[in-house]
Amino acid sequence: MTCRNLIIILGDQLNISSSALQGFDRKRDKVWMAELPEESTHVWSHKARIALFLAAMRHFRDQLRAQRYRVSYLELGTHPHKGFIDALESEITASTPTRLVVTQPGDFRVLATLRTVAKTAAVPLEVREDTHFLLTLNEFDAWSTKRKAPRMEHFYRFMRQRTGILMQDGKPYGGRWNFDAENRQRFGRGGPGTLPKSPAFKPDKITRQVLRTVEQEFPEHPGSLAHFDWPVTPADAERALEDFVANRLADFGPVQDAMWTGEPFLFHSRLAAAMNLKLLDPRYVVARAEEALKEKGAPIASVEGFVRQILGWREYVRGLYWQHMPGYLRLNALQAEVPLPSLYWSGETDMRCMKEAVGQTLEYGYAHHIQRLMVTGLFALLLGVRPQHVHQWYLAVYVDAVEWVEVPNTLGMSQYADDGILASKPYSATGKYIQRMSNYCAGCRFNPAEATGENACPFTTLYWDFLMRHDAKFADHPRAGLQWRNLKRLSASRRSAIRRQANKVKERMR
């Protein structure tokens, strides 16, 4: 049936207030959504990630239909299309729209594909601003071009001032812009203690069917669906938010960087997936945290640390992604070329920290930011893994991974492949950092204080090897120079011993 506008809704655009739906004419327009094998196989996606997207999409489809939107929906396994191009071309042939409409995608690859299809079909494509975000891409560009070296901290302060969030009489609420000093604590010897029980999101009929489909269509993909328990509707996402604000937010800040064996979630919100699929509006999330501070007495350090992740990092990395794509994906400033070790897909290793972080990732499709940055990401950085391999793994295995947020965090912050566009220095550390922030090292056969010998911690060995490999680049770096000055204290014989040990580690990783 012919339509005026064919509204393309992507899997991470599941909000009824989407700009693509503005002005929708129920008699003349149509929504098009598609579940396509290519979207789960262009990286070897975790089963839970696939299931989350599909379950949320099907619930959104039903929400649209209940509100009398005309929807053309392709369910996995019920149509012949493998990829986006042939599926959309088929729909254009059937519907003969006069225009294609889409909200700005979160993936450059998808945007490029849409433009290709529109050009081939000779149908105009209208790409609308994504109003889910607090700042437009043009506004981000206007801010960043005024600065010689844009940094997230400066951007975060700009956003606080622009929005009035956590501001009081033109000054930061609590008298400081951030409370990092209070928010880098570790657990005591007794660990996190009794943790609040997480809300349960028992799969309904639609989600149960999705879980069966994923097992049937992607049996060899990594990960497990045994613990699938993610919000897939706006109502569920709001319930998860309310639980976090009531039961976790107060304790979140001080120990947000801490890790503990057998405790994958701790006091973290796990709301990123819901926000990235647009089940939750970030304005509402931030407002609820701010209300908890001003009306319920939640600690400023916790509220500020949480707000910074949304108002600061989330908006900042999106701006950088679109500003530097598509070239960003090819960056490799440290010339790292080692293949990603198989342990990232199996979790099989005698490094206890890696076993914990990778193991819970494969089990739940989740790890918190320090497990990603300072365990799995740190090991890849020190080993010299090709950053594109690391990117593909992160995009594949985490349920909250959408390219606009994952690429800058992986290639930039974690792997320093962008030569300082995002982070001012590499996040390199020995195994002592992990020992300080977790109990992972207790009982591990490796000693984080040793760089050579039978009990040497691979992180510590590779740390010194990393410094030696990149001495010429960072020896005089204004922020990283201290680390490289410490390298100068090592004798020639000590350096040789570390190199030999590092080569053994690298050999084991092949």
C-alpha cells in the first residue's frame, strides 16, 4: 500500500516521543521496523544483547499498534532478508513512499546504509535530530570548536551551567564541580556487605518467545540467556530507575570504582541499556537523582557522580563520535597489532580478575565501568591488542553497547587509539591497581607486586613492557610523564628480564 512517509524506527530508538514520529499521519504514513540477522552478526553478538534489542523492539511495536500507528514489522525467522539494504529496498518497492524519515541513528554504518538505499531508490531521506539527547550535534560542535583541546570536565561544567542541573545561585551545588576524591573508595576486608535485592523483570510471553528465537537462530553465539532479566518496556525501565534511586544511589558514589568477587552489580544502576534503547529519557533520570538529593537527602557525592555519567560522559562521547566518524574507527595511535586473545570469548584463564570480569560478561552481558576500563580494557592495552578487535568485542558482548557510546569509550578512553582526542593520557596501571580496588588478587596465583618470575602478575609485567614500548612517545608527556620517569629507574638487566617475561605472557595469549 502506498504511503506518504515511511518512518524507519531502529532498534535503539524505542521512544514514542521520537522525532521521527512527530507529525505522523495515521492514514498516510507507516512505521517500518525490522529484525535482521546482519545486525546480530556483523559483530558476534552476545545472546542477551540480541534478546534485549528484539524484546524491546517487539514491545514497542505493540505499543505503536495499540495507539493506531500503521506498522510494518519483520520478525526474525519469518522473512528472507539477511541485511538492512535488501529488507528496506523490498519495503520501499511495496509501499512506494514519497519520503523516508529517520531519527539520527546511533551508528555511522547504519546512517551510511540508509543514504545508500535512499539514493538507489531515488527517494528523499530526512534525518531528524535525536531529541533524546540534551545537546544537538551542532551545539556540541559549536562548543568544541571554541576550545583548543576539548575535555569532558570542561564540557560537563558547561552542561551544568546550561541546564541548571545541580546548580544553586549560579554555582555548583555543594560548592564543587565534582566529588571524585570521595568516589574512589574500595570495600573493606568484609566486602560490600548485604546488598539490596534487585527488582525482577520476569520475561513475559513476548520476551519468552524472543529468548526461544535467539537460541534457535544464534545457537553458537557467546553468552547465556539463563539470567536474562532486563527491562524491555518503559514501565519496567522506570521501575528499575525508582529502585536504584531508593535503594542504591546513596551508596553508589563512594564505591562506584570498587569490584568484588561474585558480585557483578553491586550498587550500580544498570540503566545504560534502557537509556540507550530510549526506554528512559535522560532528563527524567537526572531529575529523579536531583530530587533524591534535595528532597530525600541523598549524598551529594553519589548524586553528582551519577549525574556526571549521564550529563557529562554520555553527551560528550556522542558528540566526539559524530565529530570524528568514520575515520575514528580506523585509529591506532599506539600501532597495536596483537590479535584479541581467545580468553575474551571463553573466560578461561588463571588470571582471577580477568576470569571474574569476562566470566560475568559472558553470563550476564554486563560489567561495570571499572571492570571494562581497568581489567579487560587495561589488559588489552598493555598486551598491545589491535584496538579494532577490542572495539568489536565490546560492541558484541555488552547489552548496553551502541556504537556511538561504545567506540569513543573503547578506542579512545580504554585503548588510547585516538592519540588523546578523548583521554589526555593512556589509562595504564600495574596489577596493584586491581589489588587495591578489589579482592580479585586474593587467592590468585599471580602476585601483583612482581613483574618477573614464576608468580609475576601479567598486568604488572605488561605494564612495564608497555612503558618501554612507548617510551619515546610519552617520556615527556605532561600528564603521563611521571610513569615514564619511574621507568628510568630500571636497570638494563631489569628491563631485559621484564621483556623476556612479557614475551612469555604474549606467547601464552596466542
